[in-house]
Amino acid sequence: MFENLWRDEEAQGWAEGAGDDPAARALALRVYSSRLIGSVPDLVMHGGGNTSIKLRARDVFGDTVEVIHVKGSGADLDTITAAGLPAVRLEPLRRLRALSALSDEAMVNVQRANLLDSTAPNPSVETLLHAWLPDAVVDHTHATPFLALANLPEAEAACREIFGDRLAVVPYIMPGFALARAAAEAREQHPEAEGLLLLNHGHFTWGPDPRTSYDRVIAQTNAVAAWLSDRLRSRPRPPARPAAPPPDPAAVLPALRGALASALPEGAALPVLDLRATDHARAMLARPDAPDLARRGVATPDHVIRTKRFPLWAPDPSPDALRAGVADWAAAYREAFERQTARAGARRALPAMPGLVWLPGLGVVGVGGTATAARIAADLGEQTLRVMEMGEGAGGFRPIGEADTFDMEYWPLEQAKLGRAAPPPFAGRVVLVTGAAGAIGRATAAAFAAGGAALLLADREGTDVAGAARALGRDHAHWEGDLTAPGAAEAAVAAARARFGGLDILVSNAGAAWQGEMATLPEADLRASFELNFFAHAALARAAAAAFRDQSAGLGRPAGGQILFNVSKQAVNPGRAFGAYGTAKAATFFLLRQLALELGPERVRVNGVNADRIRSGLVSDAFIAERAAARGVTPEAYMAGNLLGQEVEARHVAQAFVALAGAERTTGHVMTVDGGNVEAQLR
């Protein structure tokens, strides 16, 4: 059941924070109740749903006009602000109802032309529906119980059984002018109604104020949930197939990732994956009717732009079977596209790539061009499984068919929600950075994240690598461990494989310097230096190469990959008392070249960075002060002691790693980042 989260003291705080203007206070309460709705994923997910309020406002001339504040395109209800509810003059929208038809382009033009603020986001595609309902406040949600109800074969009769005349029913119509008219007519024909059930789509409520409409959202959703629960208890569930031990996600997902990329043009980034290996997902995929459910469709048309109509059903996780399954799925998608374009007219085909994969025994996998897109698809996939379970148990899950789904997927106004900007350079790339809690590691991770990559940050326990990952955003991850421990390198790479589906770029950055003259250095120190500064790099490289090969097995051709080492100028320009560090780094320098030679045929590029005097690790403020004093210069002069006369910072090293990652035809190269040091030059 859904808790009513409205709290009078919180609402009062929102209203008081908006000042004394009654309209501003009412809008603040509208923002508050919108956020309450958006905070519960099973009410509305990822930009879905919309809210509105009708108010009076002053225009630029000081005249009072009636406006509707309605959710803008791209806004999420869980984080919405007043700016995310742009104001549109209401009277011109109401006049549109007298028209017999209106194109989408004309509808959008009228809505934008009547914004009080021309820089505001596009109002929702369902703005006319909100505008033509007479009520001050309107809420539209896609609650899981309502989606189960809306997709029942006898949905209208069930709605009457639950609500009587308190909910009007509207047949499925794609959002826009026609749906707005049908909803307004249903409202007029049922003046006693407190909401609408849109078949195969979702749920509307309304009221004179935000509190009333929100209360109805919760009460009506709970009424449906209770009805479904009674139905589910009275009907036996289908028996699940015997469960086998679940496969290792780190072993399966890279091959799946490569197989999915086989449907894309050569050279395209492999998709990012997001596995949901929950007990519920595994139980649903173990049902005997799971293959049939996989061919039913989406719980609501709003999902199709992120999930496609059908998931890929993949009972065999072997690379060849996955690749064949992807090919069959893509062929079926293209055939459906040809059928529908013959009906609806020419369209530009979208990539034939499923947004969801059902892996029996493992779970449901979200697929996307970025970690965010994969997470959203996975969230929607989990909700769809819940809708399917409720619907099948209560009478059947019968969503819209191919033609209606196609129209929604290829509707320009729906596609606009995804944006048309060119993807950033590392979108879809999975990057593992070791030593990620240090200055260079953090800077490097931030640089790749800014380029659109999905990051796994690795470092020792107690280094706050988790905080470093959180600082980058929710769609990045971390791993903690000692990379010199047996199996640790493999575990770090396995974490990337399991979290994102694989690996594209390894930045092997972790290192530390042991000081002492070689002639008197304890052997334990020398061995410790080699463990971290050479053997850990070698182990990580082996684990990364294995991940690249597993992706290639799924793809059916070399998928490539990159290994980037933080080498150090000590590898070529030794410093006194740094022999333990320099000799290990020199070995890593040779390792880099050897790997470039051996992995080149697999399109794996191996490069590195030689940096010097970066404020991180050993080069602390105390170390800088000591070295500067020994040389009779200021700390600033010591750090700028290079040909350019400028201090080299961690961000400059990060820029070098990013530049090498983007150098598509460069391998076996080491880039020097030290401001200029003749003795350390590689030429």
C-alpha cells in the first residue's frame, strides 16, 4: 500500500518560503505535492507523468491573465522546481478545443507562443488535457497498480467494480489533441468523477487544490492495489521452473554487451548494462509463461522510447547464442518497422537495439548508451515485471499492440524527451580508475566522467573512494581493496563487469614510492614496491584483457579496449633514493610496450603517462618544503622547476590520460607531463 506523505507542517514551510503572493504560495504547494508523487517510483518513474495548476498571474503589461503551470519537458517530478512548471496563457489553449483537428506541430507552436517566459522549457505534450479539465489542480501518474488495471482485458468493468462513478474511463488514444478532447468529454459526461483511467496508459486525478488531488492519487491507487491483491489471492500462481544456481554476472554480462553491440555499426560504443538480479526478477523469468510475457509489450506507451516494445529473451548465455538472439531480435524489429512505415509513412529508423534483456536465472538487464539510460531502462523493466505479475494474476496483461507502440516510439514529441544533442566523447565507455581517491585518480575520474563515461573508482579501504564516486554522481560506482592481494586485480575488474556489463578503459594509476638507497634498501621494501608499482599493474592488465576478450566473443570480432598506465618520469630519469620506485616503474614502462605489441591485433591500445612533481601521495606539502629548502628555493619555485616555469597539477595528468584515450590510432606511446625536463625526455 502507498503511504500518504503529505505533512501540513512541510506544506506550510513550502508556502511560507514562497513569500506573501497567493499565486506564488499556491505554486509552491503544487511543487511540494509534485515532489511527493515523484518521490515514489511505483507512482511515476523517470520523467513520466505530469502535474499542473491553474492560477492568475501578471503579464509584462501588468494585466492579470489566467495561466496554467504545467510540467515542462525534461523535468522529473521528484526534483521539480517552480521553473519546471512553466506558465502558459490558458485562454488560447481553451480556444483550441473548438477546432476539429490540430497537428502536433501547431499544438507545440501555440503552447510555446503563449508561454509567459519564452525561455521556459516546452510544456508537457499533455498540456491540452490538463488545460481542458475544469479543475484547478490535475495530476497524471503511472502507478504500478493502475498500469496493471489499465492493461486488463476487462479493465473498464474492473474500474466500475472498484470505483463506481468516481472514475471515468477513456479508451487508448495517443497523447495530444485527440486524447485531450476525449478526456474533457469524459469529464463532462461524469461530473461526479474524481479521476480518469486511461486504458493502457495511466491515471488522472484532480481537485480544487494540491492536497485534494494528491490525496486522491494515493487513495485511488491504494483502492486498485487492494482489489488486485484480493484477485491475486484467489487465483493460483503458475509454478516456476526448477531454479539452477545463478550464473556469475561478471562472466555473462561482457559477452552480452558484445552481442548487443553486434547490432550496431562497427566502431560504435558498446552499450552500458544495468543488471537487476532480484529474487522477484528471477522468479518472474522462471515462470513457464515468461517467454510469452516477453512478447506482450510495454506497461505504458511512455516506456517504449527507453525500453522498446519487447525485451530480448536470452535463455542461453553463451556468446554465440546471445549474438544469434540479438540478430533475431534486430531482424524482428526491422521487420516491424517496415510493416509500420508502410502504414504510417516514412520514418528514420532508430537503432535496432533492445532496451531490456531478460536473462533467466540471473535477472533483467537495462541497456543504454550511458549508465543513466541503462539504469532508467532497468527501473522501468522491474516495474513492468510487477505490472505483469499483478495483471496476469488478476485477469491478464494485455497492452497496446504493434501499431500503437510504433506510433508512440516514433512520435517526434516523445523522442524529444531524450534530447538530440551529440553524445559526449566517452558516452558508453566503462572506465576503471585505480588509486582513484588520490589527487591524480580523482582528477582523472572527473575528466572521464565529464566526457560521459561510466566510472568504477578503485582504491584501498579507508581512502573515501566511495565519497569520490558519489561526487561524480549516482551512476558511478566504487570498489575497495588492496590491489597487491592475490585475486584483487581480478576482483576490481569483475566489479566493473558486474556493475556496467564490461570494461573499455583501464587507468592503472595506483602507486606509491618507497625511499632509500638501493645498496642499503631492505629487500622487503623493494619487493613491496614491485608488488604495487609493477605486479599490480600487470595483474590489472591481464584482467582487463580478459574482459576485452569476453566482449569480443559476444561481438564476434575484436571489440578492442584500452589500458593506460601511470608510469612516472622515474622510469627514465632516476632520482636519488627513489630506486625502489624507479626500477618498478621502469619494469611497468617495458610492460606497457610488451602489451602494446601483444594486444595490438585485438585492437587493444596500451599507452601511459610520465608525470613528475604532482601534489599527491608522496609529494605532500611537507615533502615539497623539505626539497625546496634543500635546494634553497621557495616551495612554489620548486614545484615550477621545469622548462615552462609552471607547476604541473593533477588535472594536467588527467588531460593526458583523456587525450590518449581519445587517440584512436596510438598505442605503445608514453606522454610526458612534467612541464619540461630535458633529462626525462623520451627522445
